[in-house]
Amino acid sequence: MRKIYMILSSVLLILSGCNLRVLDPKSQTAKDQSFLVQFSFALMMIVFATVIVLFVWFVWKYRQTEENKHKIPEDEKGNRLFEITWTVLPIILLAVLAVPTIKITYEISASSSATPPNAVHIDVTAQQFSWTFEYQNGVVQTSELVLPKDRPVVFHLNSDDVIHSFWVPKLGGKKDVIPGKERRLILTPDEVGTYQGKCAEFCGKDHALMRFETIVKTQEDYKQWLQKMKQKIE
């Protein structure tokens, strides 16, 4: 028992260091995606609990006793009520799940196709095994991505070699980066903080090292940071 406790404690300690949490959203896109995951999980738990309760009930109800030990059950020809129930209920569950999924999917797609007038544009270039971020004023970063809070950011994604995937889990919106084709991703961070980003598509032997820090600042701090970085390159 002590050995099991030590193993579980070690596993929990290791997992506590995992900060790539998808269900800790820091943008509206990530919140919408998190809602779908949690909503789907809740529906699955309802189905799971129902199945377990029925399973336990049937095991108990039809258990063998001294009274029925030698009794032969009557042959059931069918049960129309049960047949209708287990046909209709899954359809209802799928419909309940489909409505918010389709709605949120189209909303996210629509927001990624229209460019907000006050958006910040950042050119993102992926190459084995690093990221380059170029801002509109000429500032170039390679290890940090700095973003303003509560302002749309349009990422123009390009790859210099193989297929990569741009992903900041807490901001949501993972997008493949394909050589020879610019792709766009629009995110609006709504909380100041530092979040980890990475390549989510296997791209070679050092794929695991293709990470970057995403720092979300207030809009005033972001402007000051841009000015400071601009002065350094002049």
C-alpha cells in the first residue's frame, strides 16, 4: 500500500508541472473550445452514470436466488418501448451536442476570416526548430511572443521548411503552418500573463524543443515594450 501511495504521489507531483492546460482558457476562442470539451464530457458522464446504474440494478434484480435457481425465464419476443427509447435518446443527445458545436465552430471560423480594424498583425515564420515573430514596426523576436490584452491579434503563419503547427493552448486555436501557403489565425487574449506556446506537429528530431513564451501585457505596457524594442534596433 505504501508503494502504491508513493507511486501516485510521484505521478501527481510530475503532473503538477504540466502547464500546457487546454482547460484554463485565456481568450474567448479558448473559452468557447473549453466549453465544448466540458459540455461533451458532462453528456458522456450522464450516459456513463445511466449505464452503470442500470447495470448494477439488473445484476441485483436478476441475481440467482434459491427461489429462481431452477426457474427458466420466459422467452421475450421484444419490447417496443425499450427499442424506441434507445433509438430516440441517442438522437436527442447527439442533437444537443451538435447545436453548440456547429454554432461555435462557425463563429470561430467567421472571426478568423474577417480582420478587425484595430487588430495587431504579426508575421510568424516556423523553421526547424524555432519560431520567428515579426511585428509591424520591424521588431523581430525569436523566443518570446508579446501580445496586447483585449485587442485582436492576426497571425500570418508561414513555414520555411516542413509542416509545423502553431499552438498556444491557453489561447486556443491551433493552426497548421504549411510551406508555400500563408495561413491566418486571429486570437484576442483577455488576461495578462505568461503562457507557453509550441509546435504541435511532429517536425523532426528536435520537435520537442520548438517552444516559445507568450507574454500578454496591458495595452499601455505593450506600446511601451514596442517602443523600447524599436529603439534597440535603430
